[in-house]
Amino acid sequence: MIEALVAAATDTAFRSVEVRRMAPEPHGPALVLANHGGGLGDILTVIAGCKRFPRFLARDIIWRIPVARQIMNTVGAIPVSRRQDHGGAADNTSMFDAAFEGLENGDLLAIYPEGESIAEPRLAPLRTGAARILLGAWARGVDVSIVPMGLHYFDISVLRGRCLVEVGPPVRMSELVPGLPSDQPLAEANHEAVKALTAVISERLGAVVAEYADWDQRKDFEAAATVYLHAVGTGDDVSYSDLATTAEQISQAPPAARELVRRRLQAHSAALELLGLRESELPQVALTSRQLANRTGRLLALAPFAAYGATVNGLPMVGLRAISLTGVAPATAASLKPAFAMIAFPAMWTALGWWGYRRGGLFAAALMASTGPASLGATVAVAEQGQLMVMMTRAYRRAKGPALDQLLNARESLVEAVGEAINSQEAR
């Protein structure tokens, strides 16, 4: 049941979640260490990156919410008492005891060692909790596997975005112990060992987490990577895994190469704007009139279902839009939107079912409730594809003469700059 709910929530929150694993997930006691920039969405993506269902270490204030408390207890989550929430009264004795017991039983635990959701797309200094758990388990005779997990998001602030989960190679505590200070017993109270192990964890996690100056830089480099990958022939549907990797290569290039990419991206974006297109839609500019007509026909066939979906799901959709307009930080929006969607949409569908029950009994209730999610899918499809078709039709009329020549020249210059940035990064 929980797995089905998580799958439904993931499909609601993300258009795609790709998992890139460098080695098999270890059996037995293991601790997943993930960066925390996606708010509530990070829970879903960590689960997607694990073969086993993980037990999360999470803020204990979540247990104050009745429904959330039941869910957290069902999945075996472990409450963490944070100083930000409790001040000097924070006490994590029970948290450490539960974590040690779970690892002794061979569980897979998951923790965000930064301690809180980070507003910028880079790894923040790590807290010591993960190292103390690992050392405490080691002192109790448990050799824990450490699994670093990097979470990469394409435009984290939007619902139905794309995500890459990069799972680094695991390492066992027994492999790290020889490099830790050994003048005192290795346990959670050994401050020097905790400090040294935290540095190792930071290095391991940093290897799978992309580092950018800010979200604007990340968006720019991912946009440039999209152009480059389309141009070098990886296909119209570029995987986010390839896109994120290429953007990170640009970010690691020398400053001059990065600046050249950004300048040429601005020129390319200006040329695209003249055609009224996004880069991902450019390969389809060559569609024939018949192809455009066929696509339009399919959208028109879905239009009645989409209109019904917009009516019955209208209030939750307006709520999601309102969150976007508040101007909250991307990481905050990444938490609010899926949380709101998982509550508001089922509430509307339940209301539909109740309306059906009052008029036709259980069968009518089930039928009416099912029309909510089914029609929502039609609404999303028509909205996304309809917007694309409007842009495509406009571009089809404009894709002749100077505007197209200007775009192609700007595109070629941008692709050249990205190639130089990648080559310079690889040569370093």
C-alpha cells in the first residue's frame, strides 16, 4: 500500500525520475547519504534511488501532524530532535538508539547530512549526525555500508519536473576505519574521529552532487547543454541524465569558457524568441502541415475530457498556480507543491465520489471518483501539448528567411562554445 502511494506521489510530482547507479546496492546494514535541496520531493527521489524501502531520519515535528505521524510510523521513520525546533531541550538519545538498533537488524537508513533543505544548488557544510551514527554502529560491531546519493533537479520549483538520482559507489566503514584517528576508541563520542569521518562523507557525497553558483547559473548551463545534445545527435528526447552530466561539465570548465557559453546562450535565446520556440521544440519546426493537422486533431479529440478535468480539478490547479506566484524559494516550492497536490486533488476526487454516492450508490461513487484522476491526465496532456502546438504553428510560419538563419548561426556558435568548455574541463 505504501509503495503504491509513493509511486502515485512520484508520478504526480515528477515527469521523470532517472536513476544512475555506479554499483549494486549493498545488502545488510547501510546508510544512504543524500543532498537536501528539493524539500519534500527529496523523500520521493531517495526512495526511487533505493532497491529497498529506506527508513528515513526526519524532523520530529512531522509527528505532530496526525496523518503524517501514522505514515512515518508505518514506514519505520526515526524522529530527529533539532535545536532549530527545540533549542536547548533537543535530545537525540532515542534517535541514536533507534538508528543503532535498525543497523544492527540490517536495515537501510536514509539521512540528509546537511541537516536541512538548502536553498542553493550546491552542497552545504555537513552536520556530524551521520558520522556519529556510523561510528556508534561500528563500536557496537556493525560494519555499515555508506551509499552517497546525489539528487539533481531540472527547474526544481515546478511540479512535474525532471530528476536524476546519481547513486555513487558504496563504501564500508571497515574500509574507512584505518584512516580515522585511533588515539581513542572509535565511537560516537570520539570528536576527532567524527570530524574526520564527516570530511570523508562530504567528499564522497560531493562527488555525486552538482555544484553551481546559483539556480540561474544551473538553468543557463542546462539550457546550453540541451542545445549541445540536440546538435550532436543524441536524439530529440534528451535524457535528463545526459543533460545534467553535460551541464555539470560546463560548470567545471575555466571561468572564461563558462562566460563564453553564457554570452552565446543569450544570443541563441534571443534568436529563439523571434521564432517563439524553446530549444526542445526546435527539431519539430520542420513538421509538415499534415503532421501539424494530425496532432491538432488528436488534441481536439481530448478537449472534452480536458475541459471536464479542468472543471473538477480547477481549485487544486489554481492553488498550485498561487504557490508559484508567491515568489517562495525554489526548494520551498518543491515541498509545497507536491504536498498541496497530494492533499488537494484526492480531496476533490473524494468529494466527487460522495456526490456520486448520494445519487447512485457505491458504483456511482467509484465511477465519479475515478473520473477525477483520469480527466486530470487529459487536462495536463492538452495543456502541455496545446501550448507546444501554438508555438509550433507560429514557428512553422516564421521558420523561413533571416530569423531562421540568425537562429542557426547562434545555435552553431553556442554548440561550439559548449564543446570548448567540455574539452577544457576534461583537459584539466
